[in-house]
Amino acid sequence: MAVVLPSPPATASPGLDGVITKPDTTTRAPRVKPTKEDLLKTHAVHVQKQANSPENAPRPVKQPNLALAYPASTKSIREVDIIPLSQLEVNSHHRGSGLILKVISPPFLGAGAVSIVEDEFGNVDKISIYNQNDSSILSGVPEGCIIGVKEPYYTINGKNADGSEDYMICVDHPSDVTLIRFTDPIIPEPLRLGPLLKTAEDWKKAGDTAFLEKDFPTAVFCYTEALDCAEDEGFKPSIYTKRAGTSLILGRYDSAKEDALASRTGTTTDWKAYYTAGRACYGLCNYSESKEYLSKALELNPTNPAIKKEYERCLARLHEEETGDYDFEAIYKSLSPKNVHLDLGSFTRNTEVKASPLHGRGLFATKDLAPGDLVFAEKATLMPNQYEPMRASAALYALTVRQLLDNPSLCKSVLQLYPGEMTYERNPLEGTLVDGVPVLDVFVIEGLRNKNCFSVPLSTLEDTRPTAQEGRQAKGLWVHASNLNHACVPNTLRSFLGDMLISRATRHIKAGEEIFQQYVPVKSLPDVRNGVYKDGWGFECSCTLCVAELKQSSEASREKRKDLLAQVEKILNKKTPRAKTIIPDATIRSVDKLMKQLEEAHEPEIYGRLPRLTLIYGSNWLVGAYRGKKNYSKTIRYAVKVLRNFGFEMPQGAESQDKVWDPRQMFFSEEWHSLMTIHVVVALRRLAEAYNGLGKKEMAERSVEAAEFGYMLVTGFKNDLSNLDR
């Protein structure tokens, strides 16, 4: 249901003096501006093209360019000096000033909602409003509505067909624009028309009509108008109930909860209010509060099956939060490309956020943890179901902005994350309500998305399969996990099931010890991997391995290892042998010789209990080469070397086929710094195959059990190793 107002007659009047910040050297007033008729005519062409385009086509997202960042306004529309459109200067942020405008065209919906607007003096211009949620009328302001723009940014929007410059008011920050109520006294007299409808009952009926037409933003708008003009207090509870239910559908849980509680009348029918409030809190993952309201709903209506169902769901989430008891296999089976947002609670009791001696905040263990223990399991705060890499980042950015707009209670946890270095000082008013919406700086949000998001497969288990489709990664934000600092050789390993992040301990962690993760898979060479950390997050890693390689190992040794690794990679062309590939003996001898030299280039006093990353690729290759020749003794020798090179403690003589030892114990060393990856699981499987080939069944079984334990660490839960063969 579109809200359309008739246009008042245009009035000619000189512009009013307004306060505008001094423009920089690139600012200038537009030399030639199109007439109102030309603007509307051109705009109508775009709107018509839009009408002829396929329905339900996804709208593009305008991601902010951090190099052009500017802060959001923190002022109310009532705190700025209102200026006419004629005083706008190009490429200027008009600090301390604002606009009151009437929309005089239907919106054209692209990356932003583009409309033609008019001020009280008859001046016209074009405006593009970005980053509004579909749950808001501001995502496509209907013709006739009045909007306020705070501290507007006026810019050149490219060239018109005739070569002239196209000008536009650009509203990047969603909190920089506000929808003004028709009866608000701030509206200038020439734009004032009064309300469209006369009575609260009329507005309620309009809201009901919009609701039946599934135009939920308009329904909320109409119910709001009904509440504003209602004189009978007894009329309001039913409107609050309707608006609460509509907001619940839109995912505006903060508003739904507030309206539901406002609808209470002190009678038994209040069960509806508590039921809606409970569901809203559930939508925000506030399960304790949800239980409180649902309990009250049950007290008033104990036989209602819908309340009972929601209450049981809530208890299940609270159990997960308390115990970390999950049926991961069932969760995995429930996953599908259409079902990635899992109905689960987050288990974080084993960890706490504290100041870190390394970087800002960190995550610390609250109890002793053993290898394989669940450190935490967290449901994503924000994760769109978008697994196309070219779109995933933009989708997460857009979702973050819009969810914070819809549910301001999320601002506290999300906006405290680190966004990287900004070109201006962040305002402490970010996230606070001004003109009814939280102040949101989209450049800050893009920064924190960039610094804190995770790349996510549909499931880590699927991602380990040989047939896994490459590049299918979503982007998500897990606020609790974002507090983890990086180490190249961390003490935890993360995995994913849909929007659930699972963190398991890879070695013993003592209560009070800081917990680390890998931000990205580590590169073999310390200068290369630290270049990645510097460019991506602005730090140099100070983990045990990096300190040893960059501070203790000599530059000559580092250069020698780098040169030898390059020779190995050149020979092998960065390929691992397939199972039935037969490699020429001469090639194997050349690689074997280089690998011995490379191993000798690692100083024993430095690498005694550390991973030797430059050796991993070549030793993995040799495992494949000897496996193809069914040389079981050599396969064992190099599979053990792979494990040692990942930093796992190997007993003396483990490289010999006759040594009896227990591979299961390699995960439980308290002194070695090991690096757990899927390659460790594969090396253990190759070890088992070779032992089987030699008839050493007990050693083969131990190797399989070790591989299963490692696979559980990688995928997050116990799985059949045959998954790796499909």
C-alpha cells in the first residue's frame, strides 16, 4: 500500500541563510541544474524500466570505500540549522546543517533508493538513500512523505547523457535520514498537509489493509500513526499488539518486545503480550529472558500448544548454553543449502573475555581443557546465506547494517569490535538512539566486518571431501570468537556447521590461559605469513614459532631454507602425487636429497619442539610418491616425518617400520607446539595403510584411531574417515 500525498503549489522565495562548514578546495556550487520537469521526466524513465525488470531480482549493495570515509551525524534533525537545497555545495559535508524535504516521485530502487525531492521554496534535487532495511519505509520512500536529512553530503553522480554533470544528495549512513511524521511541527508550512487520514480508527484500518497485502513496513507506519492520534487510551493496546506482531514478522525484535509489553492490560489476555515478547527475545537469542516471558504466558494460558512449543524450544537452547551438549551428527544431517541458520544456543562457559597482554582483548579459559575438549560453540551473530565469494562480503556488510538498524540492542556487542585504523576518531555516540534510530557509521561497520569476519563453508566436514566444490564460502560474524587473538601454532581449531562455529582444544589449556586461533592458514615462510598479518590486521605475530624463526634463527639460515624450498617447489610444480601415480626414481631421489638439506637447515636448538613448516610440502609429496610404489617402509618413514614437521612429538625410532609406539599419544604432549590440519589426518591414514601392508594390524588400528581423533578436531565432531575418500 503506497502512501501518496498531493503536491502543494510551488512557492518562489529567496534562500535562507544556513550554517555550512567551510568547503574544501574541491567544493563548488552546481553551475547548471536541471529543472523540476526535467528531473522528474528522466526519473520516470528509470522507474518505468524498473517496472519492466524481473520481479524479486536481488538489489545490489553499495559497499563503502574506506578511503573516502566520513563520520555519521550524531545530531537530531532538531539540532541542525535547516537550509534550502539551493545552498548545497558539491563535494561538501554540510556539518551543522540539515534539510527538510518532500519526496515528489516514486523511488527507483538500485543499490540505493533514488527519489526526486523538493524543499519549501520549490527547489528540487535528487537524493539516493543507501543501507536501509526492507523492513523500513526509508528503503523506498513513498511519494508524498517528508524526510529530514542531517548534515547532508552533496556530490557529483557521474555524467548525464548530454554530458552535463549529475548531482545528488548521497545518504550513506542510514541514521543520517529520518522519516518525519505528517503532524510534526518541524515541517515548514509550504510542505505541511496534515495527516492523510483523520482518525486513529482510519489509520488502524489502513494498517490492517497493508498487513493483509503483506506490505508490512507500511502496516507499521500506519499503526504508528494510529497510536499517535489516538485519544482513547483503551484503543491503544490492540494497536500495540498489531504493531508488535508485524515487527516480529519483519525481524524487528526490539520493537516487537517493547510493543508487546506496552499492550498489556492487566487481564488474562496478557498471555499474548508475554508470548510475543518471549518470541522476540528468542529471536535475539536472549533465551533466559525469553523463558521468563513464556513462563508468564503459560501461567495465564497453561493449555496453549503454541506457548508450550516455544517454551520447550527455549529450554533446549538454555540446556545447550549451560552444558555444551549438542548432537552434532543430527545437526549436520539437518543442514542444506536452504537451512544454514541453525536453531541452537551458544556454549561459551569455558571461556571469558579479558584484556590480553598481546592485543587489546582476548579469550581466556575458565577451566582446564584437554585436547579434543569443546572450548566453545557459538551461533553466528550475523551470517547471510550467501556462498558466492564475489557477493558474500557485501551480503554480510548489508546484513550487519540492517540488523543493527532493526535491533539496536545488538549495537553494544557488535560495535565494540575493532574496525582497524580509521581516518577520524570514532564517536562515542555510535549505537545510541537519535531520532528513534541508532547512530550507525557504515565505514566503521565495513571496517569491523573486514577485520572480524570468518570465511565459512557449508560445513567443514563437506569441505574436507575430495569432491568439495572449491570457493563456496560464506562470510559471518561471531562476536565471541572475534575476541580470539592469532597464533601460527594455536591451541584451538575451529570448524563450522552452517552458522555454528565449533572450537576444540588441540592441546592442554590451563584455566586462565589465553586461547588462540589461526586467522588464516599459515604460510611456510615467516616473512611471507607476517606480511599477510600486517596487511590484513596491522600486527606482526609474536607466537612461539614466529619469535623463533624471526628473532632466534639467523637470517642466513632463513634464506637457505627459503632457497631450498623454492627448489623443491620448482621440481614438484606444487602438485601432490595421486594414489596410482608412479613417480620416476630419479625425481624421488632429487627431492629426497633436497629435503635432507632442508631438514639440516633447521637448527635443532631452535626447532627442537616446534613445527618445521618448510619441510611439510616436500615430505607430504614423498609420502605420496612411496605410497604409489607400495614401498610401505618408506611411506611410514615420511608419514612420521610429516607428523614431526607439523610439530607433533614422535618417539625415538618411530620412522622405522619395526618400532612399536602409540600414535594416539601424539595429541597429548604438553611440551611440544603442534599444528593441527587435515594433512595430519591424511598422514595418519597413510601410516595405517602402510602398517596394514606390512601386516602390522595393531599399529594400523592405533594409527586409524589417531586419525579419527584428528578428524574430529578438524570437523568439530566424530566422523567416518571414509568421508575423505568420496
